[in-house]
Amino acid sequence: MDSSLITIREATENDLPAILEIYNDVILNTTSVYSEQPHTMAMRLAWFKERTSAGFPVIIAEQNGVIAGFGSYGHFRIWQCYRFTAEHSVYVHKDHRGQGISKLLLQELITRAKNAGLHALIAGVDSNNQVSLKLHLKFGFTQVAHFKEVGFKFGRWLDLLFLELLLE
């Protein structure tokens, strides 16, 4: 990977069509999102506005001017006592996977979470997603929960893992 060709920046509403394309591909073709129905542009716009109005980041990875991935974090739980914990997500376009883009996005989210005064980041990862598991372990996340058969997609039961990174 030549990271000099990859830029991480704030997402704008103009980026939402590319974000929607990436997200819907993940919904339709992977178990990275436990959803079966593609999202609409209105749904992505509402998500974007909710995240940004709450002060949460939505970031983009651009590779040679093309949006190759995005990441964000938001509320882990809505109750006040969880205010120092966030759950994050990182998604990379299918044509740009395996190039280290998820590492750059995750590193940026961790840096932003620390700078925002957060104490912990949570990742929800499908138990069969070895790429995501290895990525999170490299960054110091530890597995804190294994929920068995909590999702059902593509005709099979899915196990969800929670991984946690304490930021202090």
C-alpha cells in the first residue's frame, strides 16, 4: 500500500452517495452489518446528520481522489453514564480492500476518540470476520463478549463479538 495516495478527511453530504454505495454492498454481500435491506439516501442522510450534530466524526478515505472507505463512531448506549464510550465502524469499498485503508481509518478514529476525551471504543464484529478481528487486535482491542447466534443472515446463525479498547 502506498499511503501517500490515501487521504483521510471529514465527510460531507456530497460524499453520501459513495458512502451509501459502500454500505449497501456490505449489507448485501457480507455479514459485517446484521441487516438485510439496503439503505436509502434518506437513511444515510439522517445517519450523517445525527452523527455530525452530536459532534461525532464521519471520515472518508480517499485514494487517488476516489472514496475508498469511511468510518465513524457514535453512541454505544444512549444513557448518560455511557457518555465516555463509543461504538465505531469502518467500511472499505470492495475494490479497495486489502490495501491498509481500514488501518488508516481506525487509527484516525482512535486518535479522535482520545482527543474527544472518550475512555473506551467498542467494536461489534461478526465472529467469522477474521480480517476485522486481526485488525482490531493489532490496535490493542480485546474481546470482551461473545454473543452466540444473535443474528440470522444468508440462511445461517451469526455470532457477534464485542471488542474493547481502553483509550487511557
